[in-house]
Amino acid sequence: MDMKEHILDIAQRLIQLRGVNGFSYADIAKEVGVSKASLHHHFATKTDLVSRLLDRYSAQLQEYLDQLLHSEPSAMGRLEGYANLYRKTLDSERVCMGGMLSAEAMTLDERVHPQLAHFFDLQVQWLTQVIEAGRAKGELTQTGTAEQDASAIIAALQGGLVVSRSARTNMFFDQCAHGVIDRLRAS
């Protein structure tokens, strides 16, 4: 495995478990088995590391969403597939990296804020497209604008992850996911 990718994998796991402020380069260096100076050679600053992670995480998400659009014909199936991505994160005892970074936004370097906004914008755009197409086919009901419903889905799933993790039960996530998606199902 490429050293940069290995470093990114470890940093992503640490962010999803502890947040950016909950780990140091020393933590990564210890796991990788290199010096901190070697890490700085690959990523000069923690901001550089987080920036690269956000680019990679957003690209992985976009790839998943594109695949879901092509493999799942129904709007409900697409929405459930989207929620399942969050559920897999919870099952791995992690939190969405975008959600974790959002919780720490006030302590992050301003340079990563546009990337974090892009991460959520691409989800809103994808969900809005899915919801509009589902409504046009009569699969989904109108509860608000498609963009409002998209934002509500993201907020519910992110919140469900955080609360389920802290309560040590998946019930909160499952209730949020089913509730926010099922309310869109056409009767």
C-alpha cells in the first residue's frame, strides 16, 4: 500500500473515532511505524492532511452515489441505499467524517471549510435529484421542497449517528433513518 494512502486511512479512522482534535501526528506515526518528521514530509500540516482527506472522502462518496443511481432503479431504494452508507459507518463504530469535522468546524483552519461545505452540498444535490425524480414518478410524496427534504435526511442521519454512538445503541439511528425516509414514501 502507498504510504500516503496508509497515512490517510489511519487519519480518517482516528478522525471518525476521536475527531481532529483527538489525535496527533505522533499517534499516526506510531501506527504507521515512521517518525513524525516523515509524516510532515507527506503532509506538512494537519490542515494539509485534513484537506486531502476531505477531497478523498468526497470522491469516495460521489463514487458511491453514482453507483447507487445506476444500480438502484427506485427512489426509495436509492434513499435506503444512502441511509445504509451511514448505517455501515455506525456498524464500524465510527461517525461520518463530515459530521465529525462539522462538530469541530470552529477549531478547523478556514481553508477546509469550503471543502466541508462541498461534501454536504454534493449530498444535498444528489438527494434533491433523487427526491425530484421519485416525485415525478409518483414514488415519493411532497412534504416540503426536495431540497428541504434532502437537508432533513442528512441532518437526521448525522444526528442519529452521533446520538446512537453516545447512547451505545443503534436504535436512535434506525428510528431517525426509517422515520425521515418513510415519510417520503407515496401512499
